[in-house]
Amino acid sequence: MINRYGPIMDTNWVVPLSFDKTRVVFDFFFQETAGGRSQEFIERSIAASHRVQEEDVAISESVQRGLASSAYDRGIYAPTLEMAAYHFHRLLAADLRLGAASS
């Protein structure tokens, strides 16, 4: 994933390690200005990004615990928010079925 905000761009590379673990590798790129970027600005920016990532990890882990619980069976798509994902998943499933049928 590539994120751009102001004079900063970062890349997030999500590396699957197993069915329930991933590693995310971040690289940061700072746009130079006539005076350059101060080390303090860079350190504050990376620290703020780290705080956001920690919040995201906590949310993701909570969701995964819920999905692994015995109370969870399967979910439905939220019609007002997830129709593009639903459409993509239907196309993917159809393509996978075609591929399996031709093998």
C-alpha cells in the first residue's frame, strides 16, 4: 500500500507468515524542501505513524478474535458500504470455479 500525506509518503508491505500472522514492513519517504526536513520532523512523523499502526493492530486482533469465536458463523456484506467488495468476491469465485472445472 502507498500512502501520501503532505510531504510524506510511506509504503506498507504486508507479508503473510502463516494463516494467522503477518508482518508489515514500512518505508518512509520525506519530500525535501529548500531547507530540507529536520530530523525532529522526521522522528515526530514516524512516531505518529507508529501510534496509528498500534491502534490498527489492536483493532485487527480484536476482529480476528471475534472471527475465531464459537459464536461467529459467517457475516454478510453491508449493502451501503461493501458492494464493491461483494462484487469482486463474486467475480473471483466464478473465476475460481471456471478454473477448477477446466483442470
